[in-house]
Amino acid sequence: MKLLRLLLFAPLSLAVSGCLVAPQIMIAADVVSAAMKAGVDYAEKNKPTPDQMWLKASIDRLERRAHGGDVAAQYELGLIYQRIKSGRARHWVCRAANNGLPRAQAHMGHWYNEDRKREDIWPFIDIRPDNTKAYLWYSLAESSGDLISMSYRERLEKNVMSAEELADARARLGEREPDNCGLFTAVASSDSSTQGAAAGR
């Protein structure tokens, strides 16, 4: 009799149990599926664009050449960092300028030129406008053959600088490196934001 009851009610018990368990399995599967979809969506959303990948590759390539002493690479790297608003722009442009690249020397002159105070678009380079230093950099670039720098120097000389500033600048024309190119605290602290900017552009 007990055996008969077991045979009769066992399938029913299993069916009821299955009805209770199956929905739980389906819910768990839905949760896993939703989590996987969210992960895929996040990865796709944060996937680097071709421009971002090109920028990172360019920085890596130029960094290797710049550290190896390639003056043109130092300047180009400085321009890229300026484009992404990184304080490292100052370090590399200044290094190229101190290594004798005329267009980098002119660039340093532009950064120091007090005219830029009217609309300071380079706050991240942490350079205080200084017409004397601008004059020195323009003079260095001019002596290297940059004729545009000559016009900037003449404008400072005739229309902007005081007699005292001009006398000081002329007295310092023998300085080979009129600026310190070290990575200052303000620049070093921008390195983490630089990497984020490079990855986000």
C-alpha cells in the first residue's frame, strides 16, 4: 500500500517542486543576462575611438624620440600636450627651445608675451607673462633665422617695453637658456589628468 502511494504521488510531488524551482532558475538567468549586457554596453561606450587610439600612439612614439634627443619630436610632443591642455607642454616646448629649435624659441616668446594676458588661453602652462623673457626668446629665434620672431621683437622694443625692461633684456642677451625647463609641481600634478585627457580625446 505504501509502495502504491509512493508511485502515485511521487510524480505529482516532483512536478510541484519543479514548478517552484523553474521560475527561480529563470529569474537567475535573467539577472545574469542583464549583467552581461550591461558589461558589454559599458565596454562599448568606453571603447577608445580611432582618434583616441591615434593620439595615444602618437604620444608614445614621440615620447621615445623626444627622450632620445630628437628636437623636432620634443617640439611636436609639446604641441600635442598643448592641444590636450597639459602642463607638460611647457616642459617639451622649452626643451626644444633650449636645444636650439627656432620655432620652439618663438613659441616660448609667445607664451611670455604680455599680450596674451588679454585672453589667456594657456593657463595650464603656468607661465607668468614677462616681456623681458619674451624679448630674449624672440631674439634667440631671430638669431637662428626666424624672421617672424624679428617682427615680434621689434614690436616689443618699439611699442611695449619700457626703457628699463629693454636695458635689462639687452644685458641678458648672452644667456643661452633663459628659462628653466624642469617639471614643476604644478606640471607634475597634471600628469594624471594628462593621461585621462589623452585617453578621452
